[in-house]
Amino acid sequence: MATATYVSAQGSERAPNEFERAYTVIALDMDSAELCGKISSNAVSRAPFNSPGTRVVAERSRCYFQVALKTLNPHHCRNVRQVGSRRQGGRFSSANCQQLIAEGKRFNVNFSFNHKLILEAAGYTDADVKARFPRHPQEASWSSFYHSFFRRSDGGFQHRLPRLPDFSGN
């Protein structure tokens, strides 16, 4: 049985910002853990009324954990670090990640995030969105614009990922 690795739940711990939460969703959409590394190891969510095992979780670990389970790739489990006690955040551990993958437990869920925030940070503009969706100039088109990248093979958005802010150093 593997020994769990724990991250200290003290020091410069903070809540994940809007970018970091979006990186987890984008990583799932892309079936790639590339953006997980841009999430701060200090970004920790606390939800006192959640069920045991999901109360405390580091956002970076959540990202790697969920991508590992969606792709059934145990390689990403090595980047999952448990925060706090087994009871508080035990679900998000490297050992549990590996066990769920061995059992073939695939993770697949849709989340929402601020598409405009992320796409503007990647260098896209309102004009880009309006050019792609000229009949729908509303804010909601940012979501359609984002999802359109996964129907194309040019990798346009993926090439802009290095432009997104990196929080891994804080």
C-alpha cells in the first residue's frame, strides 16, 4: 500500500482564483494536464459542509486528479497531493487516484467558468468572437467561441496557452 503524501494546510494558503478554477476545466476539456502546472500549490478550497474526503482540496491536485481519471492515465496521479487529514481531503490523494484508475473509474463532468476572462488573457478580442459568430454578438458567444476550438484541428487556442497567467510560483 502506498504512503500518502500530505501538503501542509497552513502558511500562504489561499482560495483558488478565477483563472486557476478555469484551468482545471480547460484541462478536462483538452484531456491534458498542461494547465494544471500553472495552478498555485497554495490554492486550497475548503467546503465545511461537503462530505468527508472532499472538504479540503488543493486546486492543482484536483486538476491532476480529474484529468488522470478522465483519461485513465495514472502518470498524472503522482502530482496529486492530499491536503489536511484523510477524513478532510482523502478522496484527492495519489493513492486513491491510482486505485480508481486501476478500477477503470473514469471521471467526466462539465463545469462552467468565465470564458471571456480566459480568452481575453489568451489574446482574443470581441472582434474575434463577432467574426466567428456574427449573428450572436452577446456575451454568451464567448462560450461558443471557446468550444469551437475543440471542433477545429488548427490548435489555435492550445498555441496560446503559454500566454495565460502562471500562478505556480505563489
